Amino acid sequence: MKNGIISLLLIPIFSLVFFIILNSDGWSAPTISKAASGAEPAGEGASVSFELPADGPLPKTYLVTLAIADPKNPDWIVSTFVAGKAFTVTEENKGKFTETWNGLDENFMPVPPGDYEVKGIFAPAQKWAIDNEWHAIVPKYAGALSGWWPNVDAPQEQLQSPFGGDPVSSPFGDVAVGPNGIAVFYYQYLENGKNLPMVDLKKPGVSPDQFIRAFNSGGAGGGLDVTTDGETVWASSTDGGPKYIYRADGKSFGSSPNANRRNSYLPEGWVTSMSCMKNSAGKTLVYVAQRGRIETEDRKKGNRLRHKYTESDDEFVNKITIHNGDNGEILGELPAPFPLSITVQDSRIYALNKDDSGYHVLSAKLNDGLPAKDASWEKIFDVPEKMKPFNLKVDSKTVST
């Protein structure tokens, strides 16, 4: 490019001053004894003491990397036993620190006895507000592809990632909105991050002000069904292992041995939909639609036996369980023919179902959230033949699929 300018970002990386503590006679190059060359007893190894700059305003943090090298060939790294570790210099420690090498190489195998060289580098570090970790390079936040992320001019302490993780190419699985306008969005999968972001739809636009919170996805991953009363979130997990219903806040919703979360509800049938409502006492009831029975298939992978959980195509549970939203206790059940989606409005529960003649929307009466004694399904309407519905919603006037 004509008259082009290439800018380079230079990061100060410095050499360290090293001392190896071997005995009380003084400092010397690291020597590994025969005892240290095998399995190391607790507390043994070669101690490496080093000193970081203590001038200027304190405290000051540096990222340090220490490596053991072959003295005959210093470019050959035997072991990187400290890699990018943060050390903070204070008035008290004067920048002096000690680390211990356990006598193992990069493959965690004992090295032969002998003399070894120590190499090291360090660089000034700053804590990045986005991930709250120390970095030698701190990127400047320039915005995100979501309106819920912080504005560019937000204070440093607000530059936090509201939710995220690795979706592994998975889209949203479900969306639910509470009566107070608080919505929750559920990814089919978000690995090692935060899922189920809650946002306030009463606030205008798609902005950081709408975002309320998200929940750790560990153990749950994601799923296809979620419900909320605008305060608490309940969701189904379709991650590996037994399928279960859980509270997003981690509080107990039952017992689920062998599942990735052990304090959840294990349904008998494949969950197709969830809904919730508050009864006259202000307690939230959670409704779980279950279709085909969950079957377990054993699969051998190498020397390990793995279980695959699938929905039966010839044995059906076909019911809706009603749970205490606080603890998952089953308060009632309602038989439901091949339920695909459910929703609750006022004193009725609505279900989208399918039979040989097509798709239908049914309704049954509830008594303060539980099935009435004379409850039976009534057909509200048939879905037009050319339509293939996947979900069911209802407002104060209309039922739609």
C-alpha cells in the first residue's frame, strides 16, 4: 500500500534475576539430586527465588514465566514450571518470590540428576474487567454484536460479559416471558459459560439496561424448554447423561442420582414443554409436559460403557406433572395425549397435541393451579392441515400456535 503505515504494539518483556536456594551455604545454579530425580516426596524439589522491580507506585502486578533448560543447549526447554503466573509486588514482599520446580519435565516425567539452567521472563500486567483475569495485553472494549453488552463508554467496573460460552453452533432452544415482562432466553447449549439470560422487556430498546442476570451453565449445558414467573427460572437439560428439570439458581428441585446435577427432577417421559403460574397463595406451580418414555441404551466406547438417553417411539408417558416451584415436589398429574406444547392462562391449561387426524389445541380446567376433579380435555380448535405447529402461546384473548 502506498504511504502505508504499520503500527506495532510493543509489550515490555524483561529478563529475571534468579537465585536457586539449595542449602544454607549460599546461592548457586540449580542442581537436581538423585532423590529429586524420581517421585518427589511432599515438600521437596528445587527452589527458585527471583526478584521483580519494586520501584514506582505499589502494588504492581507482573506475569512471570519460569523454565528449566539444558545448560549445554539453553534453547532446549526441559520444563516450564511457572507459565504466565501473576505475582503482585507490595511494600511488604519487596518484589521477592520463590517457586519450586518438582524435577519433572514437560511430559511430567522425572529428569536425570544433574545441573540445569533456569530461564525466565516477566511483563507488567493489568486485570481485564471483561474476564477479571490478569493480562499482559489488555484489549480495549470496542463494542459487541448484542445490545445487551455494555456500552463502549461504560465505567471500567461495568465492562463484564453478561453471559456467554461456546454454543457449539447451537441456536436458542426456547424463550419464556413472565407476567411482569421479565424474559429468559435459553440456548440449546452453552459450554463452560453462563446461559439463561434474563432481560426486562418493559425497558425500551435492546440495551444493557434490560439485562438482569444469567446463570452458570455447568452441568446443565442447555436445552429446549424453559419457563419463568419473572423471578425464578426452571429449565430442562438435554446435556449428556440423564435428562432432568432444574432450577437455574441451583436450589434443589428434587433428587436426580447420576445426573450432571443431583438436585433436580428426573422425568419419566421426554420433556416437550414447560409452563408455570402462581396460585392464590402466591406460590409458583411448574408444569412439565412429558411424551415418550425415556429409554436408556448402553453403548461401549473403548473400554468405557456409556449410556444414551432417547425417547421411545412406541411407549408413551403422555402426562403433565405439576410441581411445587420451590422444591420440585409433585403436587398433581394430568393425563395428556401426545403433548407437544403447553401453556397456562388464568384457570385453564392449554395443550397442543397430535393424533392420526392432525394437530389440535386442547384445554382443561384447573382449580387454583391443580387439575379440577371434573377436569377433561376440550378441543378448542383444529390446526389447519397445511400447518405444522411447534409451539403454543396464549394471551388474555387469543390462543395461537
